[in-house]
Amino acid sequence: QIMLTQQAESLWISPGERVSITCRASQSLLYTDGKHYLSWYQQRPGQTTKALIYHASVRTDGVPTRFIGSGSGTEFTLSIEHVQPEDFAIYYCLQTLKSPLTFGSGTKLEIK
Amino acid sequence: EVQLVESGGGLVQPGSSLKLSCVASGFTFSNYGMNWIRQAPKKGLEWIALIYYDSSNKYYADSVKGRFTISRDNSKNTLYLEMNSLRSEDTAMYYCAKHSEALMGYFDYWGQGVMVTVSS
């Protein structure tokens, strides 16, 4: 199965700073259609899990432009510029290229 | 507005069975793949099952294969997860999530989840 590694369990940052969360796949997530099947999700207490980024770099509808997805092949990054108070949450990457679908272990963004 | 509402959770004994439901609204349910994902207390997300839009294919995580069955009734806009031979390690919040496309894609909408506790 494809393993996704999010090395940072927690990241401590101050509001207004920029942060990057990495996700490394055990094999390429590039499909024959030229798209990477890697997406990013935000989980906040009391709210439904929210999709932020799909195909590695495409923001979903309504997601602020401060959320930026990048990467290709096996290395992917979710960057958040000028972190806002509501961004302190847990972030997961997910690969939907091949079954079993797999999530990264999650990275919790915490206030410094 | 897309809504996914799970139900059917509860406290059950090890070895017993339970069937979860997820009622969908706000989109054409029969056009999209659907998933079940779970999250054990204080743990990360674990995908457990996917069903294609037309039920032609079903996929499972190894941890539930042979014990859990995903199904859907497109006439009722409802997704199901039948769970048998439940173990303590199946204790988790269970979420249904919509696929963004019929087959591949990402999980564009999630439900609020339903809690399943397996304990004697």
C-alpha cells in the first residue's frame, strides 16, 4: 500500500507567520491523466472535516488563497501564509490514487 | 447545500454487529463514489471503505476486510456500513464522505460522524 508520511506531529507558530506542512508518499501519486491524487484536509473541533486542496495544488471552492498546495511525484507541501487564528487545527494529506486509500498521520498546528 | 448525516452508532459488545447509515442530500447521490472513514479517540483518520457510484466496485482497508460491508441504496440516497465481529479496536468516530467524482477524485464533503464504542 502507499504510505504517506507527515513527519511533523505538531508545529508551533504565531499568528501571521507562514508555515509549511510536508507529506511524503512511498510511491509517485501521478496518474496517467497527468494529475496527482493527493489532497489536503483540515480538521477542527466541532466542525466537519474540510477539503482544502486536491490534485496537489488546486484549492477547493471558498478556501482562502493563503492556503497553497505544491509538490509532485512523492513530495507534497501545504503552505499557509499569514496564519489566522482559525487555521490552528489538524491537517491531513490523503492519497486517492490506489486502494487502500491512505491518510498521512496528521500535523497539528499550535499557537506559539 | 450538500449534507451527509450519519446514524446507527452506539455502544456494543465485542463480537456483535452494527449497521451504520449515511443519508445524503443536496447532490445527485447516484453519480458519486462514497466512502467510510474512521477516527479512533485521539488518533488520526483511517479510510476503511469505498463504493463506486453504481456499486460495481467496493474496496476495503485490510483492517476491516471480511468483517465490514459497504453498500448503498441510490433510490434512498443512503450509504451503509455493516459491521460484524466487532472488536475493541473498532471503537471510533465513523464518517461518511462523498467522492468528488464517480470513480476517482478526493473527498469533497464529509459528515459530522457517528460514534461506535465496542466494549464489554
